[in-house]
Amino acid sequence: MRKKISLIYILVGLLLGTPAEAINLNTAVWGAWGYDGSQNANGSAGDFIIAGGIGKGGMHGTFSDEWGVVGIVANTIVEHGGYFCPYQVQCANKRKKKKTWTMYYWPTGFSYDKCAWLCESGYSGQNCIAQTSTPLTCDETIYSTADSGKFGGISLKTSGGDADQKEQEVTGFNQWGTDPECDVVLGVIRYLNHGVVAAPVKICCGRNNWKSIDSYVNSVDVAVGQQKLLCASGYTANDTGTDCVQINPDACATQNMTFCANFPRESYDSAIHTLEETEEGCVKYFCSEPGKAFPASGDTSCVECDEGVRGGASRNNGVCMHCEMGQYFDTKTSSCRTAKAYSKTDMQYGDGQTKNTVEIENQCWLSVDPEEYANCVKGN
């Protein structure tokens, strides 16, 4: 049994020409969802109910004589999706009054991280606007009602009375204030790993007993309308329209990585690039195929590039470096440096040395190890 509604609250409702307790209606989106404005039901609502149940079985709601259900409901409906949250839809009553109506609450276990914008393919973000670029992040949460899923840990709220009502923040397709009251909302009827199937859902109340009225959800059905596959951020419908798949797998795989300067995240392509982590904690990427590098700054395609002393990929930006005659490619500095010329005498005895300045056992030409010989010639 609920408390009396204040006179001020009733007067506000009358002045606005709407019931004192009513959801917001968005009739502008009826056509986009195939809804015709009727109360006609069109079959089972699938997995809409995640807590509570039809009738008076199981736990009651925030009053001991009111029962309800919990489902994932859009509190904002747009043409290509909606903003979905868990809501408890409870059927209210007042003693000696032959009427029951819907009320909305946050269920036990509610938190805002259980809310999300879910959109049709080609649309994303707040209000599901058309995508103009490839998303660089993915919502990898599993969209299920399991304990570890997006909507896990939700149960019926069984106390609190009228406190903390959420009626005014919910948007629906339609509502009938007759007895019993029925609402048509946009609800989730099936869960996928990274998205849902949503449809217009009709929820109707029922009541019995007198004078102390009991009220409950009498039916939950899919209303006449269109069922749509809606995907989480970073995902889109597969080729058959039956599941949500990653739009850009590379973006999903690297979304928690920090990319170094000169290596834009959006240009990374695992098909041709290899990631390398640096001591600074950021990652760079280079062409996977040996002998290839980027043709220019800002162009991360892979082209043939010189190797060895003639050039190679710069460690600063991955661009191909080509060294001119008389230069060599310094891999430590990723730059072309002027090569030093050694005379025949230098090659025999060391830089600036002669047979008269170096003892026979220290002369370079006697070295058989290439690295040792090179160091001798350089004077190291």
C-alpha cells in the first residue's frame, strides 16, 4: 500500500494535462521502430524479465502488496538505438481504489556502469549518430545477465516504498492510464556477447482483492513493431545480422596501449606492422616484412627500403632512410652519417698508423676475426 500523493503533485499533473505519474513519450520514433500506436501484442518478450516475475509469485517490490519485474529499458529512444539501463517496473495501487498503474525504480544492484548507448550498424555514441570514422575503442564487456556480465548482480528492490522513483526519466512509445495501466517501452529481449536485440515491449498491470488491493505485472509481451540488433561501442552487425563483431580488431587489441609520438594509433595495421614496446613505456610499430619501411612521414604503408649501411627504417618514425654515396646508415641514431675513408696503409696497420709505429703482433692485417679487425682499423 502506498502513501497518498500530495495535492501539489496532483495539481501539477492536472495543469500539464498529463497523469501525475507518467513516463515520457516519444511518438516521433514510432515509424523507425515499426510501432503503430496500438496496444496489440505480438508474441513473447523473450529474455526481457531478468528479475521478478508475472503475477504475485516470488518477492514483492518496494511495497508488500506490489509486485513487478526488472528488465533493461531505454530511458532515451532514438531512431537508431537507445540509452539502456536496468529498471524495475512495478505495478502500484492504493487501498480502496480500483486502479493499478506502472511505477519505475532502480533495482537492487543498479549502477550507471550498467547503462549504455546501443546502436544499429553505422551509428554510435550518444543519440546513435552516424559514424564518420572508425572507432578507436571497444566496449569489451560481455552483454549478459550473468554475474560477470554487463547486467549481472541485478535483483528486485523489495523496500523503500515510493522513495527514489524514476518514472520521469523513462521514455516510452506509449502509455494508457486506464485500469489496468499498460506501457509500451523499448526493451532488451535477447542478449549477445557485445550487443542486444531490442524491440517495443508492452507491460500491463493487474490487480485483485478488496479493500486492500494487491497489484502486479499481469503480462509482458513484444508489441507490434520492429526488432533491431543493437551493438556496443566499437562493434557492428556481422554479415548475417545475427551478432555483433568488432569494427576494428586492431583498435580493440591496442586500446589500452600508449602509442609513441610519430606512430598514430589509427594507422596501426596488424596485417603489415609489428608492435614494439619501448623503454619509455609507449609502443612503436614498423613494417613486418624485412627490407620495407614507411615511404614518408604520415604514410604508414610499407615499401621497399635500403638495408645495411645504405639505409633502413628510422627508429624515430619508421620512415625509410636512404644514404648517399660517402654516407652510411647509423642504426643507433637512425641517421645517415658521413663515412670515413681509410687508406691501404690504414687498412693494414690502423687509422693513421704505419708499419713503423705499430709492433708486428698488433698490426691489423694479422687479425682473423672481422669485428676485431674493424676495431683495429678504426683505432679502437
